[in-house]
Amino acid sequence: MAAAHSHVSTRRCGNKYTPACTKPRIINRALSAKCVSAGSKYKLPKITFTSNSGIRRIQIREGARTIKLIRFKGQGRTQYTIKRLQVATLGLVAGGHPIILRVTDIRGRSVSKTLRFSVCKATPVFTG
Amino acid sequence: MGKAPVVEGASTDAAAGRARERAALALVAAMVALLAALLGAGVAAAKLHRPPYGIKPPTRPKQFDVVTHFATANVSRPIYRRPSTRARVLRRLAFYTPDGEALQTYRFITSRRIGRTLWERIDVPMRPNGQTGWVKRAWLGPVRTSHTLIVVRRALEELFVYRAGRLIFTAPVGVGNVANRWSTPPGRYWIAEAFASTDPFYGPWAFGTTDYANDTEFPDGSIVGIHGTDAPWLIPGDPSHGCVRLKDQDILKLKNLVGIGTAVWIQ
């Protein structure tokens, strides 16, 4: 008796029944260009992470400090959205600061994106 | 005795009189009807000229109905003089303004698709004023829009704020002193920075524009700002080194009306 073969694929992408696996993507709304008062919290815009193979890990860093780390088990998720994430600016010097977003899919491919914000200086430097 | 003779002439005259009377009445009636018809036609014509569905005809001058599209830089790539990577480089896209007070914004002028690449022509804030360059659309972030406009009339020493072409605020200002060669440079710019100030010289709030002044004694490129003042008795006037000064109560009102990306016309 011939063995029964299952034709149901559990893979989301990358075989002859599914589309090709693409790199993960990071989509965000427009950033506010205005500086943030020292000591207040900087509100990040809505950020959406997508991967048609499945997201394994999302990391958000401010410089060398990790603000958020999210891990998914198994097949992961194809989309994840972060809303209303805030970054504390206490202790940050006046001027620009980067926020690095990094998403890794279940196949090990990573994509990074850098968002930026600025902490206000107390005294403007204008002609007067 | 016979019947009274019938005077035929009299009855004819009466009939003619009645006929004339009837004709006059008919004429009057016709004139009234004609007048009514003309009036009705006029009313109908007036109704035809009225826009349908309550849409009012435009009353705002289109001159001040300005929309500004701007974006920040995603990557620090060159700004080219022409839409080609082989053209001369004007400068590089910057992430922050020269004094680090805000993310650097670039105003869109026009776009051109060359092959599969979309190039954007942008206003570049640098010395001398009025420089433009070309970058790839992918190098800039999501587009933001502003519908407000600030017009500073130096001769009148007055500032006007428009939103969608409608005047919403006006205030006296102090502008650059021409006698000392500190005049506020004319042109079309936009607000690149907005922040609270703790220096009383600049008042409680300050806006930085993309206008560069002629006074090079100040570091960081002599940016022309719009800010408050600790000498309100000098306003209106021309006391400044190029900046536009407002009284503190006016700058606090302006703070709630405009923001980064608002167009600024210095006339």
C-alpha cells in the first residue's frame, strides 16, 4: 500500500506552492522633527514590522541601550505593530540621538532602520 | 302711441366705448403679464448664477493659500545639482539642523522620474540662501504637509499668519537693522525649529527658519529666528541683527498656530 503523502505545506514561503521569501520590512509613520524637552519622554510613531516568512525577534535600541526586545516562538508572526512606545530622555545630552530598529526573521535574515530625534538645547543660537 | 325711436348712433357709440374700454383693459393686463414674466425670468436667472448645493464662491485670495510638503532624511547621501549620481554634489543630506535643535527638514519643489528612480528637487537650507538640489525619493522619509504661511512685511514691520489662505493672526515685529547691514534677508523659507527658550533675550519661545542672515558674527551660520524679546518697547522697529522679534505675548500666540514646516515669506 502506498504511503499517504500530505500535500499540505506548513511553510509560509519559499517552496513551489508559496511565494518567495522576502526580507523583513520596517514601516513607520513620519517622525516629528521638533526637538524633545530634556527630561520628558519621546513618543515614537507607530512602527510595523512585517516578514512573509515569520518574525523571530524585534529589538529596539537607543544607542547601546536596549529599550525593547520581543521574541516569537515557532513560526513567528508575519506582522507586528508597536504603538505608543516612549523613550525617556532623562540623562541624554542636548542634540541628536539615534534609535535603531532591528527585525530578524525565522530564516535568520535581519533588517535595520535608524530613526532619529533631538533633545532641545536651552539657548537658541540665532542672530537675535 | 308708437315705441320710442331707437337712436342707432347712440348705441354704436356706447358699444365702441365699451370696446375701447375692453381693449384698454386687455392692454393693461398684457403689460402686467409681460412685466411679471420678465421679473420671473430675472429671478430664475439669478438662481441659475447661484452655485448649487450651498457652495460659496471663493473669497480668499489664492496668493496666500500655500501648502508646504517636507520630509526628513533617512540616510546621509549627497544632494546633487542635477538628477544624476554623476552630477556635482552640492552637499550631503543632514539628519539634524546646524545647531542640533531639530531634525533637518527639506522642502519639496518638484519631482522627476528617470528610469525607475524617482528624483526629488528640494530646497536646501545653506549659505547662500535659495539653493536647491536633487535627491532620490528613497533617501527621504514620509512626507509631511503644512497649510500655514507666515508673511513678514519688513517695511510695515508687521507679521501676518495665513491658514489655507485665510488671515488668522497679525502682530507687530522688530526686524533687522538695515543701517548696520543687519537686514533680514528677503525670500521664501520655512520653519525648521521650534522650542522653548530659557534665555530671556529670546523670550519664552523661538522658531528657527532656513533663512541665513548677513551678520556672520554669530556662530552656527547666523540662522534667522522668529522669537520673543526682553525689550518689547523696540517693537515695532528694526532693532535686530536679522531675526524677527515679537512681543512675548504674541510669540506665545504664534506658537499655537504654526510649527515646523510652516512657510515663511520675508518681503
